[in-house]
Amino acid sequence: MNQNQKRNKDKSKSKKDEKKEEKQKDPKKETKKSGIKKYSKSGIKKDSKKYQETKQESNLENQKEFNKESNLENQKEFIKESNLKNQKEFNKEFNKESKLKNQKEFIKESNLKNQKEFNKEFNKESNLENQKEFNKDSNLKNQKEKEMKKIKKKKNKKLNKKMRKSLEKDFDQLYHSKSDQSKDFSIFVSGKEKKEVEFKVHKSILKCRSPFFEAALNESDTSQMNFRDTTPQSMDAVLKYIYTGNAKFDEQKQDLTGIMKISNKFKLGLLSLILENKIIDSLNSSNVCRVFRESENLDSKKIEEYCLDFIGSNFDKIKKNRTFLVLEEQQLNKIIQEKIKRKEKLEMEMFQIVEDWMIQRVVNFYNNDTINKIEIKRITEKLFSGIHRGFIDDKAFDHLQNSDFFSSNLRKVKEIELGFQEKDMKEKMEENTKKLGLVQQENQNLKSKIKNKEKEKKENQKNIKKLQSELNAIKNEREELKSQLNKKIEILRTEFESKWKKEIEESQLQKQNWEIQKEKMENEIQSMNQMVRDQTYKIDNLESRIEKLKTNSELTENFQGSSIIDNYFYIDTLKEWIQDNNFFNKMRLGFSIKKDTRSNDRLVNKILKKKKTLILVKTTKKNIFGFFTQLGLKSKKKQIKDPKSFLFSLENPKMNLPRKFAFRNRSESHSIYAEENILSFGEDIFISDLEKCSSAKFGMDFSLPEGMKSGTLEAQNYLVSVNEKSEFDIDEIECYFIDK
């Protein structure tokens, strides 16, 4: 409370001070508030009592108001302090409660997290256990299901087998029943002692199972058919198959070939395939010849090929068994041809087989009067001649008689054959002697060529010596010229300097004249220097020619027949551009106008399918240019794009030195193309059969020099000198390539 009183006093003092200031500033306000009237100095004493009373009243009122205000302020401050205390206490309690709540929530959350992690681990373990148990159960179920399916399949198979067996039994009983009146068709087959055997069958079953009977019985309403080219056993087996579908046959008791004949006739394709495989599996050395004889009637190339292969690989056993006697002429001839294909020289064995086979035919001839003697003789001659055709040369065969073949007189045959072999040996010896003579002549020619080359080398050496002497003389001349030139230069400089100094002193006009003379003298010096350069250039050319004569003497052989290349400088530049010594060593002149006449068709045919090709062209205006490609021309009317191809110029009045022009290798460009009468190098050069019809548009597909534009007159005349129509005339074309 003391603090509140002090504050109130301070506030009252401050208010009093404020009121005094207001009175000093505006005294009228105070008079209005207090209700005091203004009096003059004379009337102050009269109203002093009233003034004091009013002053007391005003003081009381002011004190009341001040007390009210101070009480209100104190009350407000007290309320504030009490509120602060209450708020602090409330905050403490609230913080305690919030801490407790947060702690509880934190505990709950941590418990929840721990519980979740525990649940996850527990669920994982439980899931693994459950999954293992489930997998075990599912595997057991799957195994049980698979076993049940297998059992069902086995049961179904057994049921199907039972059904088939019951059907086979029923249809077998239907086929064998003799009292069945529904059988409306009869098949007659001739049996033993020419007795006919009757088979009663159902027409509807035959139609359903056999296309042969379906076609035959639809055309006519016959109730019977006769078959004389088979046996009752074979017919019975086929009819059983038609009724039951059973294709089980006994190979030892039943005739499979006879059954297959009927199957083919009745057009039973499945039965024919089964019988074909069974016959092939049952082949042996005792029955193969019989099956081979019947293979023509069975219409089976497969059986025939297997029989021939079996006979060829087991010929010794078949020869001992003598089962080949049942064969006909054509089959025996096929066996002979098969042995000849195998290149097995068994002449004696083959003659013996044919002889035994013919003896059997003669026995049959005496037993059967229908066989003709002339026919037997013809067959024997044909077979024996077939053997000799395979084993003996044609020359020896022409000198043998039919009696030699028939009696199988091998000695005479061998003598004749040996005689012809000796003749052949003599002829071969004569041919070899002729070849030796030719080889010796070639050797002599080569020796003469070697001598000529040695002479050429000696001449080249002489030329080299001459050129070296010339070179030394030129060098001496050059040195003399240099010394003279230096002396003249020194004299001229001294004279010029002395004169120039004097004339400077005399006048400026004379100075100008001496400057003109100085320029003249400098021009003379430049001309002398140019002469020295020309001499050095000649010396360098001579030195390069000497080196080329030493190193490139062998290259001249490839260009000996050339009418375009006449110096080593061109050869060296071409070699430097192409960079392939193998091409230069092996290339040859394949085409030229002088040899092959002017024909683009011939030129194109020569260079077709040649990989690396060099083409040289000489015009009537003595321009020499050409083209080189590594891919070559693969076919006519097909544009070839070779990135490494290039055009070149060897001799041109507009170019001081030879120059190479590379292929631009753009998407639209090509390097070589050929038709009937035209050969083009890109779109730049077109060569025609006709005179003065070849043209040039240089710079289309091949590069131009720097600063030159394609389509201009300068570009058209740069590689070749052309007329107003961009045409030029050809004097010579030469084409070089490698054959392989």
C-alpha cells in the first residue's frame, strides 16, 4: 500500500503542476471551472469570506475527484497485480498438467511404436510359420491333385483301352459272324487249287473306311467284286483292319508285301505307312531280294532305296544266300549300278552272280517253254555289258565281243584293258614331253627377258652417269652465276650509293631519277634471282629423275604400252596419291582405244567387278586427267559411292603441277556410273562413244580449288579445256586394274 500512496502523491503533484501551468496560460478557464467572479482590487477585501468559502468548496470537490481517480487507478493496478499472480499460478498448474499430458502422450506413442515393431516382428515370424505350413499344405494338395490326375489318366486310358478292345471285339464278331443277314456285299479271292474264297462284308463299312469302295460302289450297285492278284490271307488281314482298326501283323506268318498291295489298292494311307515301316524294319539278308523285287508293285521309293542300300552294305551275305536269283532283269541291273556308284571293283563277284542268275533263267527256260532263247541272250549281253561299262574303259569295251561277256572271259578283257592302259601311258608320256618342251621354251624366253632387263639396267646406269655429269656442269654454272651476280650487286650498290649521295647534295630532281634507276636495278636483281631459282628447280628435277631411275626402274614395265604416261614424274605422283605398291606391281593395261577401238560398252565390261581401277584420259588439246576408285564398278545402271575415290590432272596449261581433287561424299553425290554409251565420274565428267560429245561440269561431286565456284566458266575449263557447249574430244583412254 505504501507504494500505491507514493504513486498517488506523485500523480497529485504532477496534476497540480499541470493546473498551475494552465492558469498561467489561460486564467479564464480556471474562473469558469471554479465559478468565481472577477473583482476589481477595491472589491477584494469585501468578498474575502465568500472567496474563502468558495475556495474550500472547490478544494473539497477537487479532492473528491482526485480521490476517485486515485482509487480507480489503484484498483486497476491491484487488479493487474492480482491477475498477474493468478496467471502465474495458473500457468504453473497448467504447465504441470500439460507436462503430465505430454508425458502421457509420449508414453502412449512410444508404447504404440514398440507395440507396432513387436507386432511386425511377431507377424513376420507368424507369417513365415504360416507360410511354411501353407506351402506344405499346398504342396501336399498339389501332389495329391497330381496323383489323382495321374490315377484319372490311367483310369481313362484303361477305359479307352477297354472301349477299344470291346469295339474291336464287337466289330470282329460282326466281321466273322456267318449268320449275319445284314452283310450285303461279297468279295471273291482265288485261293489254292484255283478255288475262290468268299468274304461276306457290309457295304456301308467299306464305303466309310475305303475311298476305293466309296467311288466304286457309288458308281454301280454291284453286290460282289473279284480280286485275283492277291491271297485270301492278305485280304482277310486288310478286311480285319477295315472293321477293327487293328494293324498288328505277324511278320513271319503273314505276307506284308501282299497286304500292302491291297492297302494301296483300297487307298488306305495310314495302313500303307505302317506296313512300309514294318517291311523296312523286317529287312534281312534272306528276304531283302524278294522285297526288292516286289517294291515296284508297292509304289514305294522308300522301300526300294532301303533295299538297295541294304544289299550294297550286306552284299557278301546275300551272295552266299543266293537270294538274288529271284530278282528280275531291272532289279539286278540296279544292283550292278549301285555297286558301280560305290566304286567297289568286284568284277569277278558280279560276273559270277550274273552267271548264276542266267543259269537259273535257263533252267526256268527248260521248265517253261514260253521263255525265248533270243530274249535270254539279249538280257545276258545287256547285264554283262552294264558291268563292263562301269568297271572297264570305253576304249577296251569297244574291242570286246558279246561272247567274251557271256562266258565272263575276264583274262581277255584284262589283256585288252592293259593294252589300252599302256597306250594311254604312252600318250601321257608324249604329252608330258611336249609340256617339258614348252616349259623349256618358256625358261629360254624368261632368260632372254632377264638379259634384256640387265641391258636396260646398264643403259640406265649409263644415263644416270650422263645425267650426273650434266648435273655437275649445271651446278658449276649456277655457282659461277651466283658469284657474278654477287659481284654485280656489290658494284651496283657501291655505284648507287656514291651517285645517290652526290645527287642528294645537288638536287631533289636528280634524287628522283636515281630512285627510278634504283627500281630498275632491283628488278634486274629479281630477274637474276629468278634465273638462279629456275636453275635450282632444274637441278632438283634432274636429281629426282636420277633417284626414280634408281628406285622405280621396275615400275616402267606396267606402263610400257602406255601412250599417255611417258615420264617417271607422273608415275611417282600417281604412286604418292594412290599409296598402294601392290596395285602398281600387279596392275595391267586392260583397255585402250588403240587396242580395243572406241567403245564405252567394252570399257565398262572390262572394268566391271574389278575393285581398284585407274582410268587415264588424254584429250586432243593435250590435257591429261584421270580417275581412281577402290570399290570399282559393281554393275551397270547403278550409282557407286566411293569416299576414297578422286579425280586428278597430270598435264594442264592452267596448272603448273599435277593436282588431285577429292570426292565430296555428300548424300546426293556418286563417284562412278555407267550405261550403254556413257561412263561418268560423278556429275563432273561424262565420257561418250561419239566424237566431240564428251562433256565436263567440274566441281559438282569433286572438290574445287579455294575461291573457285562450281558452274562458272573458270571451273568448267579448269580440269579440261572445253568449247562453248562444255564439250571436249578424246584422243586416248587407258584403263588399269588387277584381274583378281
